Amino acid sequence: MALPAIAPYPLPGADELPANRVAWTVDPARAVLLVHDLQNHFLRAYRPGEEPLTGMLANTARVIEAARRAGVPVVHSAQRGGQTPEERGLQLDFWGPGMADDPEALASPDEVAPAPGDTVLTKWKYSAFVRTELESLIRDAGRDQLVITGVYAHIGVLMSAADAWMRDIQAFVVADAVADFSREEHDMALRWAAGRCAVVTTTDALLKEI
């Protein structure tokens, strides 16, 4: 039930993305950025200094910087360490007890870490909306778009995008600013999102919009 050791794989390029079913574009006045679960506990599954980790972190850092400059609220989801079985719920059956209450494991790499003015939400389930204030934060800010970066693409990233769609919030998955267990699962997540609930884009394309 532990996280797998993830073999290196290349991030998808712009010419490898699935066709989007819709033609939404990001509006900085409507968007919120979600930096999804970029905690050391989850990133240790990747081989340091290699793709997809290096590219995902670098691209996420670029997106965060651009969002802050453009006045786009930046929200980080982060799981708590030392969860009780009641707090873990069915995640216990699938993934075990979760991370220890270890400050280093719970922290994020410096380049993508929360900064003053950002919001950090405690995350409990695959979707970042469940048991959190994410939807109210988006609504209270008068916004209706969610840009998603982070890990893992076929689990929390995809479930958060689908949950956004069910709440009539336009989701944007940044294909080269997310990472997964494998390129196969990464591509599957992008195909499902593009065809069912979100726009799949790249960091370069997104930065041109914001």
C-alpha cells in the first residue's frame, strides 16, 4: 500500500496533448491556482534530479510566479501527518496510514512552497474540494476557474478537476506541471480530463494567457 518507486519518464510536449473538447481560456480575473499536494512525502517517490520531477517542479514554479504577479490567488493543498484511522477513512484501506507527523516530509520544496498571501488547505480525500474551503474560497473571490498543478495526475489532480466541473467551475490541467506514477497514467489522466471535465494546456500556453 506504500507509494511506488516511480521510474523516470519525459513530460508530454505541446504536440502530444489530447484534443480538448471545449475552448475555455484562462482569465486572471476569474482564476484560482491550485498547487496540489507538492509535499516531500509524495515527491520522494521520484528519482531526484530527473524527469518528470525536475520539469514538473520548474514549470509549477513558473506558474506560481506568474499567478502571483497577475493577482491570481494561489492555494496549496497539503495532507496532514499522523492522521487517525477515522481521519484516513477508506484511504487507509488503499494507501495505508499515510505520512508521519514529520515536518520535513510534510514540507514542500522551496521553489513551490507557500508564500505570504497564499492559502494552505488541509486535504483529506482525492478531490481538493472534499472537507475543505476550496469552493467557498473560489466563490467568495468572485471567481469560477481553477488551474491545477502538482501530483498525482491520475488521482488527486484528475479528481479535483472532475469535482470542479461538477460545481460549474472551469478546470485547467497544466500537462507539464503535473506528474504521475508513469507516463501511461499521466497520459490517461490528460485524455480523460480533456474529454470529460477540463482543458489540458501547457505551462507556456498558460503563461501567455495570464
